[in-house]
Amino acid sequence: MTNHLNDRQSYWESTLTDSVSYPSLSHDLQADVVVIGAGIVGLTAAELLCREGKSVVVLEALRVGSQVTARSTAKITSQHGLRYRQLIDDVGEDKARLHAQANEDAIEHIARLVADEAIDCALERKTAYVYTTNAADTASIEEEAAAAIRLGLPARLSAEIEAPIAVKAALAFERQAQFNPARYLAGLAATVAKKASLFEMSRASEVQHGSPCRVRTGAGATITAADVIVATHQPIVPDGMFFAKALPFSHSVVAAPLDPSCPLGGTAVNNQEPSFSFRDDASSGQRYVIAVGPSFSTGVTRKEEQSFAQLVRFLQDTFGIPAPTHRWTNEDFSPMDGLPFVGRASSDSPHLHVAIGFDSWGITTGTAAARLITDLIMNRPNPCAELWDASRIRPLKGGPAFIQGGIESAKHFIGDRFGLPRYKKEPDLEPGQASVVRLQNDPVAAYRDDTGALHAVSAVCTHMGCLVGWNQTDRSWDCPCHGSRFDVDGQVLHGPATKPLKKFTGEA
């Protein structure tokens, strides 16, 4: 299979010098719990359940640390932009406090785990800032500070941030943290593997929930278990129809060497457009800045290019960095009512658990989600069980933005099929270029690699039939409707799709 990141791996992955590989699953197994996905949700839940004495099998479709968690900025914080004033309006102060406390507790959970297991992941306590450089936005910062303080969060107003940026107002959260997410996952996987069975390159292709549940892999192995946790960013199961409740979006992400004298101390995100988020890291032995640019529609190349252009310009203007040394994209999902969906997938599937909709803040919320799912499996109460209930039906809080996202998905499903360039033979692509074209009346995703070889697969996503778009940074085909991603040969990178794009067998 083609390396899905090629030479576009994240900065975090480049810091892994002694990574450990785990075997693929080739035989049937029985366990108390099957965890699908070895990101922060899956591995955290596996570690907690092992502690409870449960027998656990973890299935990772690719490699530990090669997916979403290890492609983030890895801020460990309850500071999620201007979040809490709106949350109080949406669900009330008491429930907003539960959400806030769950994320604060997640920070301490991570810190304890790093200390207890001696995980070498460069965890550092930091102050997390949200700021504005526009005087017109200061009132929003002040309102958010008042809301956060009411909820008991470690918040305060500040006239400055620990970065070379003159701000008009800022909100600081004390005692937050950051780490190297690839090394954290590697260390957490090693901890889990001492008590659980951990398998890489073992994609779950079918999940049957019931008593018991059964999970089948693409290689034909079956795991029988009492409970299943689907920790695959977007659930690969149809139960709950989460692909319609959380819309995909992507971010540009870069890393670049940072002058040791640069006054960058905390983590920061601005409250304006275009939006930028950044932090530093020295876990590679050299100081770097890791920065995230404006969100863009998954699979839309033009918007991807715009996001990276804005981010590179921000690096130049703020830190005097001419060009990044690493660039990659990361994808996340925005939930329809502003809160994650965590727990039982539906009332008809009490032993099938999911976690989705972290809206860019998956390090703490993903950890809190794993704690909640563990409590559900252990039949214990959890303060956020009702608030984050995955089977809930709640009035839409995302408003026009979520509705517009649904309209855009419909456009991609219907409109992308019209106006495709038509070819009777190989499309005239230069090395490194890609395009969705029409060959012999079929929509085809065509990519010519750096050697000149053509890779041609069906452009129809195997999840629900939308046409994929080209991610030129990671060299992948990404579905703008529901967020599935595929490599240039059509193999699934992550779901909700579970089947590869079909090879194009016509004249190409």
C-alpha cells in the first residue's frame, strides 16, 4: 500500500526515532472489549479498562500515531476559544460547568498518566491564551472571561500574551499543558500492550452489535466481545447516523524552526478571521513553532491553498519565518449542537460505543470521552453521560453554519458530477498533479506521481457516493461530504468509509 503521507508526514511523526511496531491480527479472538482505533480516545479507554480488569483487544487500521491525534497542535487545555459563554446560553450554567470540569479533569488525567508510566512526551505546563488584535472584539473576550470564571475555570483577563503579538485583549487559562502527541501515543500504546492485545494494520471492516458483539477485520479475523468502542474519529458504523450530525472540516498545519530567543511561552489562538493557533516545541532537540491556519472545506483544493497561504504569511509576519519545514493537514468534525457525541451509539445498540465531534479540541475532550465510555461499560455514573449522550436529540445549536455545511455536502453529492474534464485516454497531468476527471463516462480520481506513473481510481466515495477531492498537501483523496480519506491507490485512511475506492479498469 502507498504510504499515505509520502513525504508530507507531520512534524510530530518526524520526532519518533525509536517507534515500535505491533503485529497484525490473523486469528479469531475473544475479549471483554474491542477498541477500534488507537488514537487518544481508543488508547485511553483501553488503558482504563485494563486497569478495571477487563480483557481488551485494540485494532488500529494503520500505525499507532499516524492518524488524527498525532497531526494536531496537541494543546492540553480546557480553553477552547470563546466557548463557554455560548455554552451557558445553550445548555445552562450547571451543564456548562460539567463540560468545563470534564476537560479540566482530562488535563490532570493526562499529567498523572505521563508521570505514572514515565511517558517521554515533553509534557509541559503552559498558560493557554485566546486573544484579539481588534479593539472591536474586546467585549467578547471580557464576556467569555466572566463566563469561564463563573464556571470555576482557572481564567483571568490579560493585556498581553507570551508571544510577539500586540493584543487588544486576551483571556488566559492557567495550569494548562502541551506535549508531543506522537510520543504520548507511543508511550500509551506501550502501556496498553502490557495488559491488552494491540494490533496494527488490522482494519475493522464489519461490526455486529448484540450479545455478544462481533468485529471482523479485512483479513478475515473475528473478535467476539461484550462491548465495542468505535474510536475512529468518524464512526465506521451506520448506527446513530453520526455522519449527518457532525460535519467535516480541515486545517492547514505547519512547523518551522524557531529562534531560541523568541518570546513564545504559552499556547495561543486568536478570536478573529483569519484564525491562527500556535505553540512551541523542543522535543526534537531544536525549538520549533507549530501553527494551525484557518479551517477549510475538506477535499476542496482551492480552499486548502488559501488556508496555507494565509498561515505562511502569518508565520512570516509574526515570527519572521520565511517558510515552514513541515506542512500537513488535519481533519475534525463539528457537532450539530456544539457538544461531542459520546457513549452508546443508539438505544438499539447498548454495547456499541462511539465518540465524535471534538471540534478541534480532541486532546482533552477525547480523554474525557474515554473516561465516560469506561464508566458506561463499568455501569458507573458519569457527570457528562446525559450532556454528551450520543443518542440524544437536541435542538440545532450550530445554526446557519451547520445548515450551510449540510447544503455544501449536498452540492458535492450532486453538483460535482457536472463539468468534469472528459478524456478518452490518460489525462494530461504533470508529475505531482491530480484531478477528478471523466474517463469513459466514469468519474475518476487521477494522480500522476513524481516518477510519472498514473494512479487512477473511482472518484466515488464508497461511503455514500459523493465525489472525492484532492488534498495536495497529504496527497490523498478526501470526501467533502462526510470526511472519509483515501490514499492515491484508493486504500482507506480513515472513515466513515470502510471499503477502498475501486480501481479504474478502463483505458487509463
